[in-house]
Amino acid sequence: MIKRQHLREVILLQLEAAAPAFLPVDTLRTGIRHAGHEITDRILRRELAYLDDKKLIDSALPDLDPADKRYRLAAQGQDFLDANGLSES
């Protein structure tokens, strides 16, 4: 099982790579699996809610399908990656 801190970093790095675009949950889950980690939908959504609450990511609800919540890297998330030597830029 992937550790929480590592999972959060993987999520932030995926969102950094896609910036400034918003990504759906399915895309994030696919990226996590390609990184070699299995994760349940419940755990991923819990971690996304945590990162959103901490203002490290932003979320948006599309008008056409509110169930298709999307996420992008927030300025504080970029600052976190930069401060921890994780940023790709």
C-alpha cells in the first residue's frame, strides 16, 4: 500500500505536469497506477479532499456533470513542491 505522504506527492506532481489544466479523478487514478500503485476510489477521493482543504489543490465542478469533479495544482501546492525539491520546473 502506498504511504499517504507519497500518494499526496504523486497527486501534486501529476497536477503540476498538467498545469494549468484541471484533471478528472479517473486521470489521476490512472497516473497513480502507472506509477506502480493500486489505490481505491475512496482513498483517492479522501486524499483529494485533504489536499483541497489544505489549499494545495483547487477543485471545480463542470456545469454539465457535477459528479465529474476536477482538480488542478494551486499556488500553495506549487510552493510545497518547490520547497521540498519535488518540482519539475
